[in-house]
Amino acid sequence: MSADQRPGKRFPLSHARVLALTALTMLAFAGNSLLCRAALGHTHIDAASFTTIRLISGALVLWLITRLRRGTRSGRGSWRSALALFIYAAGFSYAYLSLPASTGALLLFGAVQATMIGYGIWTGERLRRPQLAGLILAFAGLLGLLLPGVTAPPLLGSLLMLGAGVAWGIYSLCGRGAGDSIAVTAGNFLRTVPIAIVLSACTFQGIAVDADGFGYAVASGALASGLGYALWYTVLPALKATRAASVQLSVPVIAALGGILFLGEHLSLRLVLASVAILGGIALVVLEKPRANGAPKIGAERQ
């Protein structure tokens, strides 16, 4: 084995490769919303089965990736993180029984970032005035989106998606400094499998799986989740925290465009205005340089 083939040897990514991998990762993250909505809105699969198949598929792909990788594999996940991951995945699936892909992605993204930002504030990070203005703008956009009206999204689906986003934010916070990110994620996915099987067992009478729904669930777990997270953790070290946060602003936009092109969804004026307020407000918070006080950088993790 040559020196360049030694386990643990890391190769710097070229700028072009970083751009390509980042774009693929954002497409994968947005694809989760599109695949889930397509499955639950256009096939006969139930939400519990979609969740279980997605988590099993993601666990298998991530397990294979960890077996094929060379170098350190420190960190195997935890049951606490696995529970947060399961709550995210289940809430995500049940929310998409009623939500369009665009609305779901926006609510999920907003809840994840709000959780991360809230944790930063709680641990002592002080926000500047532009960041405070951005926080107020984002919450105003969320409130405007959820206010009752003809174009308001279903309340139950919205609450489920917000809960899923909070769970993913907690999962991201629990994973800070836990070792090899891909190995940790693989371990957490594996731990969700028995929990997901219990969910399916509890909803046994409502189980319905067809070929199309099964295929969407496998694609969501294996490609959009398993490979998507592996790509993200590969490219993340090459991105500054502000860039890592800013590129994630594209995910709800990609999901909205995908919903229009592939699922026949329509954008309401309410959703457009709320998107501008929520994403613009979050951008002000995560892209504005915070005051130095030793608190962790917020907003750079991804669901």
C-alpha cells in the first residue's frame, strides 16, 4: 500500500468538485420532500410504511458506505439521537399526507434553523441588530403562512412538520463533536430500525404498500437520505460555516420548483411572501457575523 493509499488520508476537494457535490447534496435534500409527497399523495403507501422503508434503506446504504470507507470510524451514534431522528422521519412522513412539497420543505427548514438559532441564543450567543431583525422577519413570515385563510396550509400537517424540524434540529445539536459524522449517522439510522418496525406494527391494520410507493420510499432512504448525508459530510469540511448555512437556503426553493414541475403543485402569493420573509430573515441571522463570545456557530447544520 502506497503512502497515498494509507487509511485516513484525506484528499482536498477542488473548487469545481465542491460546487458539484454541494449542488447534488441540495438536490438530494429537496428530493426527500418531493419523493415523500409523491409517495403519500400519488400512491397507496401509508406514512408508517414509508417511514420504515426509508429508514431501513438509509441504514443499509450508510452501513455499506462505512464498510467501504478507509480511515477512522469513531462514533457509533446513540439512542437519544436515534429517537430524535425517528421523530423527524415519522413527523415528516405524516405531515406530507396533507402538505404540498414546497410548504413542507419551507416549514421544515424554518423549524430546523429556528431550533439551532434558539440553542445558540440560549447558550449565550448574542445577536446583532440585523440578526434580531432577521429573526423577527422570519417568525412574522411563519405566522403569516399559518394564519387561517383559503391558502393556509393544513394546521395538523404544519404542526407535524414543525415538530419534525425541531426534532432534526435537536438531532443536529446532539451530533456535534460525536466523531466520524458518517459513521455516527449510520449508527443512528440502524438504531431507528426497531423503533420504526414498532410503529408499523402499531399501525398494522392501516398498512398499504404498492410498488410505486415502495420505490419512492427506497429512493428517499437510499439516495436522498443515505447518499445525501454522506455527500454532505464529505463536502462540509470544505465549506465555511456561513456558506454551509447559505446554500441550505436553496432547499425549499428547489423543492418548490420540483413540486411545480413534477407534482403539479401551485404557488400561492401567501407562500411566496412567507418564503421571502422566512428565508430572508434566516439569511440575516446565519450570514451576519455574530459577536465573538465562544458560543457555537449557529445555523450551519442541515436536516
